[in-house]
Amino acid sequence: MSGSTVRHPVPGCVVEFMQANRPHIAFVVGEKSGRLKLLTLNSREMNHKQDRLLPWIGPRYAPDLSRQEVLDLLAGHEERRAKIESEVDAMYLWSFAQGEVPSAGVEWFADLLWDGDEASDVDHLAALGRALLGCKTHFKLDPPVFLIHPEEKVEARLREQKIAEEREKLAAAGRSFFKQLWDARQRSGAVPVKDAGVWAAELGLELEQRLAGLLRTRIANPEDQESDQVWKVVSKGLPEVPHLPLLLAQAWGIIPAHYNFHLDQNDYRADDGWWTEYETVVHGLTERIKAEAQAAEEGMDAERLADRLVSVDAATTRDLDDAFAIRPLEGGGWRVLVALACPAMFWPWCSELDRAVAYRASSLYLPEGSSHMMPEVLGTDIFSLCEKTPRPALLVDCEVDARGRLVSCRPEAAWARVTANMTYDEAEDAIDAGAGDHGANLAIGYELAEALRMARIQNGAAVIIRHEPEIELEGEGADTRVQLVFKPQTPKSQLLVSELMIMVNSALGSWAAEHSIPLYYRTQNIALPKESAGVWEAPHEVYRVVRSLGPSCLETRPARHATLGTEAYSPVSSPLRRYADLVNEGQILHYLEHGTPRLTAGEMEAMLPTLTCRMEAVGRIQRFRPRYWKLLAVKQSINPTYDSEIVDEAPNFVTAAVPDLQIFVRGSKKMFGDKIVPGQHFDIRLGKVDPLANEIHVVEAWESEGPDTNGSE
């Protein structure tokens, strides 16, 4: 059975058309209003537009054949065309044609393969056309010809095809595996699932790694567009719960229980191994500073040693970036010397290390451990103000009058040697004693701190005091237990340090403005109600005052910071912990050495969006992670009942502070009754706690007299 092509389809002709992305054979049994009536190989009748037929028509038979005769003819042609198609090498044709002609009809390709009648036989042409249609990476039908893709386009399409095939393979395997994981997790509640590793191994190493990578990608970026299509397929049939990729990864065992996904979502590496690629620069810095320190110690100013600098920090702090010495002045007032760690003295600006530190933006201090902005060998050792060791420092010599007002500020770069590194507890005892090696100095400092705070309050400052519980973790992985512990308070030593840091940052901000040195300023240029000024500690008062405060922002021009009660506040005091402080210190240091700032105001402004973005990202980790542990402590509690203090009410709900957790919760107003006033105490029972989703609910409440005199329930 054979035949030649015809120009126009008429009743009796064999034709082909595309459906479901493949060619189908049919017989023209009639024509009406420009549309052909076709009978297909599966005995289906349909109407079809003539211009949508494939460009090989024929052969032509008598139009009055019986239905069975037509079906037999179609079956014969289909069988023959399929056999011929299997013998056609479309790749050979492409390799011959590409670069020679941009497009060609099926007859042109047929002349390359066959001689004589075969080259014009319609079954051969149709089979050849089918083979070219099947090679979509190399050919595209643009009736009546085939476009011949150039080599670079073919390579791109082959890559896309491979990616699509791998995606389909991944989706098929992942859907089954993740369903298996989820079901086992729901049945046993165990994390990781006992047989997860065995099931993953059965997938093969490549698929196992790609599925693990998919979960990590979705954990880090739940809105990732590149993986979205595959994720929708593999997660089909699973519940739409928050953090599903994280839950699956924990069930698999590729990440531990209580995994800090905020690190991934904000692109922050927690361990100290992030800087190994800059090891040469870091090693060079350490060696240089050691050599400079030895030379500095030999010629260190004797008067500076007499200042007896001390630092006061938490017992766990290793990056010591400030120390101070205080002397009373005759006639009232104080002379204050603040030594700030000075990495800017040797910092490799614009280097790869500098860019990496800028991206980290800030150190993290979490219950599970600290992550430092700088390589630890620099931030907790070589630049840290460790006692009895010369360190580069920015020394800020200030005079404060008896009313706590700044009289003068004189910064200078020098080497300093801190006499002692003290903890808050040690400093508190020394202040209370008022004697000993450092007691007198610290007691005088506490008097200064009280004067400084009073001066700020008179300038409108709102001082918020919160007593945060210390979060202690015991055990590992799924067995981790959380304890919230209130350690003995150290209000005097903490006030001393906080007021000195506010003072030095304000002093340097004002000094820089006077000398036209561009710095980053923390501003909050709003008008606070007069009644906001003061010291606030009761939860309902803190809540009221905080609601009146606007957010602060980082700017390149000095402006008032209303909450602090300062006219220019430039963060400089933590150059080991915050990149903005390091940049500011570099500006001051360059001016002291060269008479000009390192960066212009325009350059500072250009850096600001990226710096702010990274500071906000790291800030999210610092805010959300401790809250996770607090909620887990509630979930693990046998009797999660706490004293609470009403801070606000709305038509349908009540907001209460929980001092033992230092969080706010909301509950239905019906639970608390009709007569609600701020400051009123209720015992509340918390439940439906999901630390991962940051959810906690008040399930019961009853009025109480509040905590006892010891501050416990």
C-alpha cells in the first residue's frame, strides 16, 4: 500500500493532525463550511480546520468507502509509517542540514535519505515528518517547513530538556518518599523516623542528595521560584502546614530537632568556620598586631596606666569592646576615660574579609551559643580588650558636670592596657563595697551613671527596664530541655555600663558633627508625650510608653533620639560586634590621623541600604530565636500557669504581659471578664503552643493578687 501526496485535502484523503503533542492519522469523509469531517483510527468522528493539518496529505481514495474499509486503510498506513519512522535518524539529518539552510520542507529531507519513488511516497514523507516532530530540541514545525535550530540553540534546549527530565524524576521519587516520611512521622511522632535513612538510600545517592537539597532550599527560602514547581508536585497530598520542608527534613534526620531555620532564611552562618578562605589576611593581621603590641608595651604612657581601666561584661562575654576609668573633679563633676576596642586601626577596608564581615553585620548572642561578626581570633582575642594586655584602642576622654551634662569630648587613637575584666556580679559587689582594688572607681562611676540618667530623663528620655530570664538548655537534639532562670539582678553595674555607653556614643556623635565627619547616627526624631519621660518597669507602664515610641532608624545625619534623650547618637562603642560601629570608628580614626574622614557623606549614604538590610536580617534571628526557646519551655512545662499583668484591652481580646517569660499574650475578653484595668493581675494557663509557628494561646484565666514579695508565683 503506497501513494503520492495531494495538494488539497478532499473527501477520500488520508491526513494527519496534532493532538496531545503527537500526530494522529485520519480519513476525510466530508467537508462543511470550510471544516473537514474526519474519521480517526480509533473510529471517532470529528471536525477539524483545514489549516491545522500537518503538511503531508495523501494518498487519496474513493470517498464512498465503507467505515470498516476506511479503518483498515488507516491501520495499514499507520503501521507502515511507524515502521519507517523507527528507521529515520533525525539527528543525522540535523547534523547535515544545520548551518546549510535555516529551514526546509519535508520533501527536501526526504531527498537526502531516499531515491526514486520512496522520496515522494506519502508514507515515507509522513514518517519522516513524524521523526522531525519528535526531535523538538533540533527542529520546529513552522508549516509548511521545519525550522532547523542552530547548534547553540540546540545545546540550550538539550540542557533545558535534561533539567526537565531530572525535575520529573525528582518529583516522582520525592512525592512518594516525602509521603512515606510524613505518614511515619505522624504515626510514631519520632524524629528522625527510624527507617528514613534506609528509604532514602533506596532512591540512589543522586536523588537522595537532590531531595535533601530541595528541602534545604525551601527551608532557607520558602518562596524560591526556581524550586517552586517541583515542590508543588512533591508536596501534593501532604498537609499545608507551616514549615513543612523543615518538618520533613527533621523526620528524615538531615537536620536536628530545634534547628534554627532563621539562620538559613537570613543567610547567616553560625559557626566560626565562615572565614577560612580569608585565612591569609587574618593570619597577617594577627601577626602584625602582636608585633605592634610588643612595641607599644615598651613605650606605653605611664599616666594612661594610672587611669586603671576596667571592663564590665556578662560572665560569658568574650568580645570585650569597652573599658573605662572615672575620676571625680574638684568642684563637682567627673572626668571619664572610655577605651573602645579599635580594630579600625588595622582593618583591611574594601578587602574580601571586610565585605564578608559587613555582610554578617552584627554578632548574635543566642541561648545555644554566640556567633561573632568577626573571626573569633580577631574579635575575641587580638582586638578584644583582654586584661593586662596592650590592645589598640580609641580613647575617649570626656568631662561631665555635676548635673550629668557633657562638657567636653576628646578622642584619640592609642594603645591601652585594661587593668581588669570584671563581670556584672563582681562589679555589683564592688559598687556595694565601695572599696578594694576597683570598688571606689566603680562606686564613683555609679554616681556618675545616676547623674547621666537623670540628665537624659530631664531631656525627655524614657528608660525601660525589663528583667529577662536567662535561657538555659540541657541535653541535645530532641531531648533538649529548656529552663528559664532569673539570676540575681545587678542593677547598679548594668546602669553604670549602659549609661557610659550612651554617653560615649552621644559624645562622639556630637563631636563628629562639630567637625563635619560623616557618621551613621541612630535617630528617632519624634515628639514624645512629656509623661513618657522617666524610668518605667511595671509591665502595663512599659507597654503604654513603648506604644508611644516610634521606631529608630540609621541615618547619615545627626538628629534627636527621643527615647534616649540625646541630640546626636552615633553607635561607636561596639566595633567588634556591629559593622556600623566599625565604620564609624574608621571615620573617626581616619580624621584623627589625616584630618579627613575615610568616606564621604555620599559614600556612607550609598552603603546604607545594604547595611540596613543586613542589620534587619540578623536582628530577626536575634528576636525570634530566644522566643522559640521560651515557647518551648512553656510547651515542656507540666503546669504552664503564670502570673500575668493586663496591659491593654480591645473590644474582643485582652493583651497581658507575662513577666516570668517576658512576652505578651492575647486572650479572649470573655475569659477575663468585663471589668479590666491596666495593671490588674490574672493567673493564666497557656496552651496550644507551637514554638516553630510562634503560636501560643491563653486557654484559661482567673483574677489573682499578683506575685508574692519574692517575685515568684
